Amino acid sequence: MKIVKPVLLASSLSFVAFQAQAANVNAFLSWEDVRYNDVYDDNGINTGKGRNYHGYRLGMSVSPDNSNWTFNLGFRQNRSKGYTQSVKDKNPAANGAQMQQVAGKRDYQRLDFGVSYRYRFNNGWVQPSFNIRQDKTLSAAGANHTTDYYNMDLYYNYNITDRLVWNGRFKPEVVKYENNRQYIGSNNSADVAKHTRKTQFGWEIEQGLRYLVSPNFNFEIAYNDVRKRQDDDKPVWDNTTNTESNPQLRIYMTYKTPFGLTFSPYIRKSIFGKIKVKDECNLDKGKCTGLFTEKRDLTRYALRAQYQINNNVTLMAEYYRENVKFLNIDKETSKQNYLRLGMRFTF
């Protein structure tokens, strides 16, 4: 993981150098606000508190003239204010006294770089890309998280007829996670420093059929599935495994109005047994207690919109509401509201 920062820096410098040459450049500067309503008490009741955060994002792509290469660079930074809660100190020396605990407060930063090449053929194309990304999170509870992502993203598109298009993607990924915690974020003031590592292997696949009703209107039905497998993710180093599957039905639509405003609503819905999270060695007081499977039902309703002011500037916005129901545990629905506003500049 120590090599990720130098690699990202070198990639970024190469990326900037390409801009000095003749190329098509797209830059998207935006602000996002996210509100998670997913904090629960011991009885599974949603307290109304949430892990809310907001911050800016910058995404940029460069495609040299007369070339099939594309270089992508992204940066984002946001902050969550968190909340303060009063809890009982579990340290025996505290004699049951109450202590104030700051939860959900953290600063987050992300940097990513990718390079892709589009192979063109009759009626379609295939575009593999290679990407690296690093996330860093610093929380008020003393935890310092670093997560490194390495993946290959394979996109493809094939025109079956003039109106029917088959498209999709396949993304295998390796994630390396490390957590250095100076003081564990729990209600026990006797807890000491802890260090956690884990490795996650996963993949995402999406297969869709898009139908072009007219030049200004199309819709798509797709199947998406994400699979993850995590190892060594327990603070007691018990070398257990956590697996997750998340099959979804996704529906997309795009409509460009006569006055230039484009609407792109979409829906995501869990299918085939919903989201399943399997913990092969679920912990209870630091000990393995056996297999546990958590089932969830996800629904997302979203709307994207954009308006092109001129050849160089486009206004863009996105909003979605996402609900996650817990099917086999006594826990209220988790809710998330997301808003993003920005501008895209094309040169």
C-alpha cells in the first residue's frame, strides 16, 4: 500500500502532461450532500441520527486527438459532522459512570486514476480500463483508515439492430484495507490501540439491453450483480471470512426535451433472494459463534438531469432516495438521501 501514493502522483503528472497536447478534455466539478438515516439503538429502532456528509468532487478525462486512449483522474473530499451520544462506560474502574462519545465524525479523501483503450469493430466496441484508487478516512474516535483499490473495468457495446443495443461491463477488483486506531470507538475507556488489516476480492457484472425509441428517447433494462469476499477483517485476527452478494434489477431511461433539458431517471431493486451477507465466524464477545446470514432488500429511485448552456458548459444534477429493509433481523429500514449539483466543462 506504500507504493500507491507515488503511483497515483506519477499517474497524475502524466495525466497533466497529456493536456498540453491536442486533446479533448472533460472536467466535472460538483458538490454532493449525503444524508444517511441509519443509526440504531440496542432494540433496532432507528434513532433519526445519521452519518451525514458533504463535500466537493472533481472528475476529469483526457482523450488525445486521433486516439482511442482515455485518461481519467478523480479527486473528492468531504466531511461528516457526526453527533455526540451519552453512553455507559464499560470500564469496571468507572463504576457505571456515563461518558460522552463522538460518533460518525470524520474527514474523507479519495484520489483515483485510470487509463482505458477502446477497440472498435463493426457495430460495436470493447473498452478495457485499468484503475487504482486510494481512500483515506480520519475519524474523531481516533481511527485512521486507508483503503487501496485495484481493478480492471471492461465495458462493451454492440448494436444488434438500429434500435436495439446490448451493452455491459465486468469489473474484477482487489481491495486492501488497513485501520490504525489509537482509541477504539466504543464505550469502554479502557480499550487500547488496535490495528486491523483485511483483503477483499470481488467482482461486478452488468448486462443490459437498451432500446432506442427515437433519437431523443431510450430506455434500458439491466441485470447487475456485485460479489465480495473479505478475509482477516476481525479485530481479534481470527482469520474468518465474510461474503456478500447483491443481485439487482436496474431500469434506465433518457429523454431529451425540445428545449434542451435532458432527464435520466433510473431504478435499482434487489432480486433473487435480496442482498445476502454471510459471516462464517460471527463474533460475540470476541469469540466465533457460527454462521450468520443477514438479508436486505434495497430500493433506489433516482433522477439525473443536465442542461447544455453552450458547447463548453453543461449544468448537471442528480438526486436519489435509497431504502434498505432488513428481512431477517429486528431492525428498522435504513434511508439515504443523496444530492449532487455540478458543472461539466468541455474543451
